[in-house]
Amino acid sequence: MKARVVKPATLGIRERNKLRKRQRIQAAVREVFSKRGYDEATLRGIAKRAHVALGTLFNYADDKRDLVFLIVNEELEEVTTQALRAATQRRSLLGQLMAIFEFHYDYFARNPVLSRIVLRELVFYSSGKQAEKFHEIRQRLMDAIGRLVGDAQQARQIRSREDAALIARHIFFTFSAAVRWWIATPRPDPRTGLKDLRRLIKLQIRGLQPKERI
């Protein structure tokens, strides 16, 4: 998934220089993390690869973990937008949820090495220049799932009267655990991962469905 591109021609000279520098840093972070891994990567090595001063990195991120989200936040935002759009084309709650998560599995499968780093480092990720943006994206996703759950409650697709936001969090937790289980495999195939996730979510929804009338 490619992040939305800002055309340099529409910006002033200063803005173009800043954009190009940011893009060099993002490319360097992606390359260094993908080749060397998170633990072996160094800020100095990333700065050297991006052809910027070490101090320049701290204008964009507070630390190495923050740099991870400098490169994925824009992409995750676009993935979320497309995923939520796809969900509107499905009728059942299960179909809507799988439409959302399919985009995320496909995204993570494109660079498993980097995705393992992302999914590991977002645990307890609460501070940093990029943290607020990441949490906004995640909250947007969870709020959307909550609305889908609320609609399913209104349509009596599920019987639980529990708060829709809590049910959404339950579903999101299942996805978060399942995607980590899947990405840890040697060759994560999104179709295999989605099949497993579908079974897990279907199990959740079946426990919420109304009892059949006799």
C-alpha cells in the first residue's frame, strides 16, 4: 500500500526540501529495518543512509520506535480508509468485519519483516511524535467497528445488549492477537490468516446471535 503522495510541484522550495528529506528518512528507515532488523538497526545508521544529520531524525521521531510509525502511519491511514469503504458493501456483520481485516492482512503480508517489527513495537506505544497519529488511526478503526456492531444490534443480528464499543474492543482484541499469531509464521499467507480469523470471529458472533425459535 502506497501512502498518499504530495506533489512537490505544488509546494514552495522550503516545503519541497522538507518533503524530500522526510521521504529520504522514511525510505532509509524502511530499508535499514527490513535488512538489519529492529534490534540491530541504529539511529546513526539510519541517518547516514538518509544523508541527514543524526539530530535531524529527532525532528521527526523521538526514538527508534517512533521512526517505525513515521513510515507506517500514512500507509495505515490509507488502509483504514479503504477497509472501511469496503465494509459498507457487505450486509452481515461478519462480512463487514472480514472486509476490514482483509485489507490489513494484505498490507502486513507485503513486508513480513517490517510488519513483525510494527506489531511488536506498537505494544505499549503511548508516547512519541508519531504516537498521537497512530492512536487516532486505531481509534478511528475501533469506532467504525463499534458503529457496525451497533447497527447489527439494531437489526437484531446479535442479541447482546452490551455496549457496542465494548463488543468492538472484544473483536479488535481477537484481530490483534490473531494477526500476531499469523505474522509469526515463516511465510504468512493472508488467505490462511484470514480463514483462521474468520473462524474466530464467527465463533464470537455465534455466541451473540439470537436463539432459534422452536
